[in-house]
Amino acid sequence: MWLLIAFIAIPLIEIALFIQIGGWLTLWPTLLIVVLTAIAGTILVRSQGARTLLAVRSSLSNLTDPTEPLAHGAMILFSGALLLTPGFLTDAFGFSLLIPAVRGAVFRYVKSKVKIQTFDMGGMQEPTRNPHGDRVIDGEFEDISEQPRGDQGPSGWTRH
């Protein structure tokens, strides 16, 4: 229900803001602001996204929890989508998500609402040792020496 309200309310607020700001600044300065915020947002998203990607790589190579850098990357990606969407309200939300302190606050809020049951990095288990030593190989076999060949002749995989 909240999503439906957001999909209706946000475009209405954006239209109202365009009318108000366009009436105050006139058409061309309003359109220039929209284009400049999209360009500035793209530049900021690109630089912060690259920095966040390095943080994700660092946490993965150090085998630490990559949750926070991944969440920051998702919020930067979302802010880029908001900044490319024409409008003043979406630009305000987009630019606010580019502030690391705001992203940290959003991450802490979402983290307090989410409960993780288990977490496993995977691939870090010790190999199990065979109790019989290294001389035992498990396998299945079928004795084919006593099966009649019939009149089929050689299989083509053997030389006779």
C-alpha cells in the first residue's frame, strides 16, 4: 500500500515543484538546473561508486563482512537513479544519499530492523581426513569380464 502511495505522491509533488520553481525562475533556468543536477549527480555517483567498489574488494580480500560496503554501493546506485530522474524532490533524496553520514544512518536503521539468522563466508572449511589413510579410494565398479559379447564385435575403442 505504501508503495502505491509513493508512486502516486512523488510525481504529483515533482509536478507541483516544477510549477512553483518554474514560475519563480522561469523555464530555461529551471531546465538548466535539472540538467546540471543530472550531470553533477552522475559525476559524484561515479567517483563514490568507484571508491565503494574498492571497499568491497578490500573487505572480500581481507575476509571481513562486506555487508556495509555492499549496502553503501546499493544506496549509491539508487541515488544515481534518483539523480537521473528529472525532479527536485528526487534530486534532494539522491544528493542526500551521496553523503556518507546519511548512508551510514540509513544502513544502521535498516540493520536494526533486519535480523540475520546465519552468516557463512563459505569455502573456509578444513578438508576432512580419511580415517583409513591415503590408501583407500572409494568408488563403484562393475565386472565386465564375464558378460557375453555376443556377435557385436569390438567396440571401436579397443584394438584387436
